[in-house]
Amino acid sequence: MVAAEERETTKQAMVFLLKRNDLQMNRTTAKLKGQRFGESSCKFSTCVQLVAKHYKHHWFPLAPSKGSGYRCIRINHKMDPLIGKAAGMIGLSHERLFQLLPSELTLWVDPFEVSYRIGEDGSICVLYESPQPGGKTTKPVESRASCKEEWRIGRSSPSKNYNMMTVSS
């Protein structure tokens, strides 16, 4: 069973990646049957469950930074396998995902916080934050306005190579 906090944090990360793609897809192409979905749809819920299940034994609310490397979603001219699988579940091809996402994106999905960075030298922006036990909160590194602007203009040309990263366990 996935804890409510883990489910909500994971949901926020997926909304950031997949809902943004849904909006861009509608702006740039005709609506493609089977590729449009909302937060409450069954396909979206399945994506959230997939990611939460992947993090199941790597989620430590009492030590949020523990397991952070495992939970890091990375796109660096190669598609992160977890996001590739989630995209496939909703009908997005890897090629289409490369067109919609920045060619370099790092997303950290940690207990109580989701943050991201575009490019290797970009600012780390806090996307979602919830109170930790004991009332602790973290402060965003940059203002939300500069992060939104960076996300809006941060995508460079899509990669010519559509490769999948391999992860060994």
C-alpha cells in the first residue's frame, strides 16, 4: 500500500511531466485520439501507480534524501526508462516525448518535495512542497517566476537519437 504523501508527491511529478505534454500536444498538433487525458483519468492514475510502485522500497519519509538517486528522473538526450514506460501507457511515443520535453531535464521526486532542473547549469526549482513531520519545510532555491520562465524557454532542439537508458538492478 502506498502512503498518501508518497502518492501525492508522485502525482505532482507526473502532472508536471505528462500534463504539460498534454497541453503542448494540443497547441502544436491536432488532438490525437487516445493521447489526451486529464488528472482524473484511469490512464493518468495508472502512470502514478507505476511510478509509486517503482519507488516502493526507496521511499524514506524520515530521511528524505535517502534513495534520492534512485528516484531521480533524468533525461539527457536519452529517455529515462520509467518515463518512457509511463508515456507508452498513455500513447506517447518516445520520439514525441523528446519533442515535448527539454533535451536535458532532471526531476527529483523526494518525500515532501518535487524539484527539477533544466540543463546542467540551470537553477533548481521547487515544483511541489508539502510539510514534513515536525513542521519542517524547505525553501525554493530560485523564485517560482524565474523557474516558470526557464521551463517555458528551456527546451532546446530535440535529440536526433532516440535512445533508452538502461538500468541494471
